[in-house]
Amino acid sequence: MITSKRLVRGAFESADLPRLPFIPWIFTHAARLEQIPLRRIFADPTQYTKCLHNAQKLYGYDAIVSSFDSSLEMEICGYPVNWRGDYEAPAISPNPGFDFGRLKDVNVASAAKAGRFGTVIESLRRINGVAGPNLALVAVINGPLTLTAGLSGRDPLKNFTERPEEVSGAIEAAAGLILKVVQVYCQMELDIIAIADRLTAAFPAAHLPWLKSIFSPILGVIRFYNAFSVLLPGEASPDNVANLLDLGFDGMVASEIDMNTWNKLKRGRSCILGKAIPARLLNSEPRELQAYLEKYLPERIGPGVFLTTDWEVPPETPPDNVHLVMNMVSKP
């Protein structure tokens, strides 16, 4: 019997597979299932590991996600977190005067041994030790545009045209910090590094070659460690998706795109499709979710595709809806 890990890696290798791999971005939902507030699981690797592992065992999806928390990299940069609801990732108060030159001095390897980031790394180590041979493991990280915006509170897309040298320098510094975070994750022998950056979809097409040069060292490190890179751009039109393919990721998440359209958009470029269910639909009535799946799930399992969600699964998602997806994916 083929393992979930082999299914996931096979999708990136364009192998013929018996079913679609399913990689939902489940994090806060896992804490909600265990009724353990996020603040508590981040303080205890045992609870953190239990939440992620139990959610996967409940549903049977094919990859465990390290976290889905845009504040994590900002906290590594020295920002204090502000806790909100029990199942909401903490908020960060941006600093418009932040000195991006400081990022080169951030010791990410040291941060991985303490605090919330230390909990994430220790939990991944434990999960990998128990389930690593059978389950794919995924880290989700902020992209450089989102990290730049989060640290400064300013829109890098708007400021890129007004103050290009200043903003490009900030984005490059943020990418350097992300590279160090990626190296820590890759040393854990993960299968996928997912970059969550909704701002990429709106980045000016004329400047995408420059953005590709920013991502290139990050993607190079991921490939060196025999992992795969995935871009989560959030909502993106087919035209935007076609432009983003030039960034060079191994996979890209997109919703409401069928395989024929995807292959036309690719034009021979090497990138697999993360066929995305809109996360909001997981909170809808089961019949609405089922209708969407019947319309957009491929009738035949072709190579180079996996099923996912377009963003994090909401914490309040009814478990029956996740089971519905798994049942449809698993049926012969």
C-alpha cells in the first residue's frame, strides 16, 4: 500500500498515483479539535505535537503542516505578540520606522531552540521521528512581501513604485531572513516548504524578473535539501497565475482552474497544481461543498496535481466537511 509521503512526493515527481494527495492547511483547526488554546500549545511541544498528529489521524489527510501563523517570523525578528482569541494566531503591531538592516543580525538558529519557534521545531522533530517515513511534513512561511508589510505596516506594492530603492532593499532583507528560516526547516528533512504571500498575485508583472531573483536563493536551498517549494498566493486570476509561474516554484496553489486550463497556462514550465478548495467552503453547508467538489475534482487522476485549500482551514470548520473531502478523494 502506498504511503501518504509517497503520494505527496509522487505528485511533485509527476508519477501515476492511485488517488489525489490531500494537503489541507490545518493548524488552528487542530487546536480547536483538541480544545487547547493556541497560547497553550505554543508553550508545550507535547501538546503541540498531539494536536497536529491527532487531527491528521482523525481525517487521514496526507501531510502535517507545521503551523499557519504569519506572526511567527515577525516574532523571530524581535516583535512582541499580542494574543487574541483562543484559536486565533496572535497579532503583531508593525513599526513604520523598522530598520530592515537589523535582519542580517537575527540569529534564527538560536531562535529555533526557544520560544514559539522552538516549540514548532521540536514538535516537527518528534512528528518526523514517529511518522516521518509515512507522512509528508510541510512548513508554511511568510513570503518576503508579506513579511516586509507586517514588519513596517506599509504596503510594499504601493511604495515599490514611489520609493523603489528603499522598498527593494527592505524586501531583499526580509528575503534574507526567510532564507535562514528555510534552512532551519530544511535541516529537519521536510518534504515541502510553502511560501504564503498574498501580495505576490498583485505584484507588477514588469518587476516579476526582479522578484524571481529574490526568491531564487530560497528555492535553491529548498531543492538542495530534496524538498519541494509551493507558493500560496491566495486568490489569483488565471492571468496572475500565469505570470507567477515564472517565479520558479515547484508547485502553486490555485482554485477554480481545471487541468486543461492549467496546462495551457504552464506552457511547458515545470510546476504542479495545488488544486484548491476555497477555505470558506469548508464552513458551508455539506451540499454546497459537495457540489463544488463534483464540479472541480478531476474525474481521472492525472500526474502533477494535489488537492489542497486556498488558505488555512478555519478553526470552526465542521469536521464532517473535512471527512466529506477525504471520502470523495479516497473513493475508487
